[in-house]
Amino acid sequence: MLISQPTVDDGVDLSRLAAESKVLDLNSRYAYLLWCRDFAETSVLARLDDPTSEPIGFVTGYRRPDAPNTLVVWQVAVDAAARGLGVAGGMLDALVDRVPGIDHLETTITPDNDASERLFAAFAERRAARLVTSELFSAEQLGAGHEPEILHRIGPFAA
């Protein structure tokens, strides 16, 4: 598996992978293009061993402006054909190892997303880090039948 920093040209693939996941809140294609331009340094893209192959996954993230030692993971997507192969965990590890000066990771997960809970719990275990959860945004705040978003804060850890 090849893990690299996305470029603007990868934004369309991120949008496709997010849509095909059927579980992520889908952003506009424009948002994914901007993400690949403005937050490429805190995001990764995975391909099979051929650098010209279609992407099989991505992780988008950013540094929290009020806590620059914290990487916020926004979305994780893996192509259905590549699930269960360790792609998501490999991308998380590669991203955290690549972003300098971070010792905490945050993400939000809806209560029904067992796969994401397992992914981030396993990450915390690999890093020998504490994982603390709390509700960040309520269902009422999110509206339109959205489940609450539960904050998962992991750290401190050594990058």
C-alpha cells in the first residue's frame, strides 16, 4: 500500500470514496478539492502498490487552531473492496507519524458506527494512549435526524 499526501487532483477521488462509503456525511466536491489544497499536509491518500492506481482510501484532518498539538480527523474512507485489510489503521498511523508536533488526536463518531470506534480504539492501543469520550454535538444541535457526534480524544502519545 502506498500512502501519500493528496493533491488537488485527488479531490474528485475523495468525493467519490466518501459518497461510495454510504456512511460519511457527504460534502460537496468543491469542499474535497479545497481540502486537498488547504489541508493536504494533515491528510493522506492510500493506493495499492501502483502509484497510478485508483485511490482506495483517505483520511482528512487538520490541526485544531486553539490546540495545535491536536490533530482532528475529519473523515476516514476506505473502498469497499479494501475493507478489512488494515488500510484505515495504516493511513492513521502514517498520518500521525508525518504531522510534526502533535501528541493528541480527536475525532467524532456517531453511536452507531462500531467500525470507527474499533479503528480509533485500536489506534489508541497501538500508541499506548488514553482514549476519552464525551458528547461534542447533540442530536438536537445537528438536526435533521442526525445522531449525536461523540468526541474521541486520544493522547498524549509519541508521534
